[in-house]
Amino acid sequence: MTSRDDLIASLSSDLAPVKPVGRVELWAYGWLLASAFYVVAIIHLMGPVRPEAIAQLTSQMRFLGEMLIGATAIVLLALGAFRSSVPGLSYWGISGAGIALMSVWIGLFLVGLEWPALEPSMSGKRHYCVIETFLYAVPPVLLAFFILRRFYPLNTTRIAATVCLAAGMLPALYMQIACMYIPAHILKFHVVPGLAVAALGAGLALLATRRSRNSRNNP
């Protein structure tokens, strides 16, 4: 037996079968459903939603369009993040479409500073919505990190930023129904906290990656 065969045999002697983790898309949809259910439930638990919001969804097509664009962006971002955690799966198209739609969604509020989709109103005002938006994203982020560990994420910083952006925008999206509709308020107190979740998640992932590299290089 050659030295090469000896090396292969020694490396493979302790290997054990790896249990398949299943289709990553199913994990992504499961995470989305669980996170959306949690966000909606906790927001309703902590206070009433804007009384006229449901009627506005059915009567104001631009408002409905904003909600659909935001929801689609979140779904695409989640799918992109989960797919990118498995080496070899394509994700750039999905993630790129999610980021593009998220930019459009945020851009609609910038347009709304002059031409709002709804008549600006204080109806539904939640005094701590900025804190709610940030805190309600934390459990979905933790759940996503727990699930993604089952796969083989390589670029953890990018994956963390993408999945945290999806998680941060879930409460931001539902705050369009739960809180008052004033575009400047939405941008400052709903969107910015969601973006902060993405930035914080990416920063923590980057820090963890650097610490892991340092510990390997300096045993």
C-alpha cells in the first residue's frame, strides 16, 4: 500500500455517515412562517393595531402594494440567506432580487414624504415602536442562527447580514398595520431599527469569525 493510500485510509477511518438536513428551502419557509407568526402575535399582544388598517389594505392599492413588495423582499432575502449557507447552491439572483425589492420598498417611503400612500395620521400610534421593532427581531435572528448552523455556512458575515435584514424587516413591515402611517415616522422608527438589526448581526458575525481565526492561528 502506498503512502497516499495510507493517508486516505487514516483520514477516513473515523468518518461517520452524515444525516441529511433536508431541502434548505423548506427550512427557510419554516423559519419565515414561525417568525411571522411570532411577530404578528407579539405585536398584537403588546397593543392594538391601527383600527382602519385592514380596510385600507383592501381600498388603497398603493398601500397594499407597499405591503406586498416588503413581504416579497423579506421572503427573497430569507431564501437567499438559507441557500447561501449550503456550498454549491446558487443564491446571488435570489439575494440580489431581495435587496433590490427592499430598496424599492424603502424608496416608496422616501417618495411618500411628498406623496404618501395614505393620508398621514396619528391613528394607531405606539409610544415605543422603535424599541418594539428592534427587540421583536431578536428571537427570529436567534432561531435563524440556530437553524443555519445545521448547514455549512462559509461567508458567515454576509449570511448574517442577509438573514438579519429579513428578520429586522418583519416587525418593520407589520408596523405599517400596527402603528401610525406617517412616512417620516416609518423611516425613522420602523425601517432604521430593522437596518440596525442587519448591521449588528453582520458585525457580531464578523467579530466571531475573526476571533475564531485568531484562536486557530494562536493555539
